[in-house]
Amino acid sequence: MKEISYAYGTNHFDRDPDLAAILGTYWKGFPDHRDELHRFGAFAGEDVYETVYHVDHDAAPVLVTHDLDGQRVDRARLSPAERVVLKAAAHINRPPYEGGSWHHHFALGYLMGDPGLYCVLTITNQTVYGIHKYAPSFAAWKEAMLRGDAFGATWMTEIQGGSDLGANITVARKDGDVWRIDCSRFQQVDKEGNRLEVSPGWTWNKHGYYDSHIPEVFTYVHFSGKMVEKGLK
């Protein structure tokens, strides 16, 4: 398997003494987790490489748009090998939610090395963070993602926060607030999973533009505590 990478079969933690020096300087808990990082470095240097090579060349994720009954589901079907590795690495998201440090999380992510697998875990972490901060009633989903039984993705941003979900400061009032939100998407595949040459776009509101990334045509969303009539248009 040496054709995968010059680093294949090596321990990512042992190969990077600078990482240990940095963590020892900025993370008080580093000595207590050094052995864990060493074990994860070995895992990243072998299992992760083999799985990523397999996924990239033989088993790319597949978008499943409909279930057997024709209902829209929009799920990603992953290779069993990818699911196993992601579940084994899912614990890297746990420390910040269990009294630990973000240094712990980012050190494990750095050791993982592969941006493809780590991306799945980081966007899952952002979903977990959103539930943790804004939607505790969905704690069961949060725990499922921290266990590696489910994965998620969310993108929410504000000018002052960039990609830091925790920096968002906007709060919607439950009654009487009005927002304009880009409720749109482009469909790249049909219901059989075939990629389309031209991606049809759809939105919640008909506005006559192919490009929906125009604030002036965003959908109006009215927040209200009142029950509306069923079928109200």
C-alpha cells in the first residue's frame, strides 16, 4: 500500500514533534491525552489512508434522493468502509461538549490529515454546535452525531463571524418578526440519481430569476405564534 502515500504506515503524531511542542505550550491537558494522540496518529497513518483511497477510487458517496416508496429523502449513501472509519473517529467532536478543550478536538482533526473525512466531521460538529447552543430539544440527534451514528451539515454565517457558528448574534422573535431568507436550491440530479446538464433551480417564492442569490428576491418569512388555517396560501 506504499503507493497511497509516502506517510502511509507511519504514526502522524510521532512524525510531527512540533505539534507536541505547541500543544504542550497552549493546552494544559495535553500530558493527559498524549497516549490517545499517539494511538490516533497510528490510526490516521494506516486505516484512514486505506479507506480514503478506496472511497476516492472505488466507492464515492452517492446521493439518494428518494426511498423505495418514491418519497423524497435526500440522503448520502456511504461506503461501509467509510462509515466504519467515520464512526471510529467521531469521538474527536466530543471534548468541547464534555468539559474538554477545543485544542483536543483540533489536534485530533489535524492528525487525521485527510480533508475529505475530516470535512464530514467538522460540518457534523457545526450541526452539533447549533443544537447544543440553540436547540437543546434535539439533544438526541446531538448525541447520535457525537457517537458517529449520524452525520449532519449546516451553514450559517454572519459578517462578523465568518464560518464561526458560535459568533452568530441574530435572534428571531417568535412572534411578529419578519425575515428575508434565501430558501432556494439547485437540483443537480434527477430522482434516479442521474446528473443533469442544466441544474433546475427552485425557491419558496416565484421571482423570475434563475440566480436566487439576490437579497431583493429572498423569501419573506413571518414569525408568528398564531395558528394559521390549514392550506392557507
